Amino acid sequence: MGFDLLLYDLMHYYDNTLEEVNQILKAAEIEPIHIRTLVELALFTGLRRGEIVGLKWEDIDLEKKRLSVRRSIYKPKDGKAQEKTPKSK
């Protein structure tokens, strides 16, 4: 899938304009790689924040170019971060 097609999908899925997506990506360029990766994961996959935070290296299959979402992290108002299964499959 080409970069332009990904941007098109983002515009329609998130109701962002191409300009907004480009602004987000441009702003992320000056951030450290781990921050840029989080931003790009959010933009290009549609993962929720808790799902991104819940990712582990074992969830990434570089050979198959596949990312598996097996958990989500959430923090109750009165406690520390906890793990749960993602909302959808």
C-alpha cells in the first residue's frame, strides 16, 4: 500500500484532512524515534492508545510484516496501570 493511499484512508477514517495528517507527521519528525513510532502507529493503524502501549516485541512478526494486538493497558482512576484484552479482534 502506498503512502498516498494510507493518507487517503486516514483522512476518511478519522475525518482528518490531508493537511492535518501532514502537519502531524511533520511535527513528529523532530521527535525521538520512539515517539514518532507511536504517532505513526496511531495514524496508520487506528490502534487505540491502550493497545499501542500494550504492544510487546513478541507481538511483531517482521518476516510476515504482521502486528498482533493481544492486550490493552488501562489505568483506573484509583490505581496503577493494568492489562486487559483488546476491545475488538
